[in-house]
Amino acid sequence: QCLLSGSWRSDTGCRMVVFTVGKDGSFSGSYLPGPAAGNSEILSSPLKGSQQDVRLILQPIFSFTVDWQHRDTTQMSVFLGQCYVGTNGEETLHALWLLREASNSSAEDWKATR
């Protein structure tokens, strides 16, 4: 069974901490990008998410949002992925993400999502 609560580190050095996952699958925590993010102005940022019921599926799908705490910009990311348990019992998260930055006009909308 994959347990999402705890501390996770990505290949690029990002760190995610998930507090206790509720019975309804909801969770909260914090996210801090690693050195690869290249922006020292980013602070530890709050995250909120949910996962599938682990009583129904042992390797649940999850999603969460990060409301970035920047000093000078407004950004939010969404992550969607699945938690896998390997044959050795090690848990691994695989996720895709989108980053959205606030734009000043609809003409700039095209460059606001990465």
C-alpha cells in the first residue's frame, strides 16, 4: 500500500512534505523547489490535494495544488500523478505538472502557462 503522507524529494531536489491524509483522501503540506528551479526568491509554499481511497486501490492517483509564495510574482502549480510501490516495497511518485503565472492581459495569456 502506498502512503502519501511523509517527506518526498524529487530528482531535481524539490522537497514536498505531506501531513496526514484524511479519511476522505484530502491532505495538505508544504513544497519547496530545489536548486534546479533557479529562483532563490521562492519560499516554502503551501499545498493542498487529494488522493484516491487506498482501501480501493493500493497505488492511488493523487493531485495537489501549490500556491507559490513569491516575493514578486503570483504563480500556482497543479500536479497530477500516481504513487507506485516497487517489488522492493519502495514508494515512488510519478507526476505531471503545470505552472500558471498571472498575466496582465489576455494578450499575454499564451506565455502564462508552462
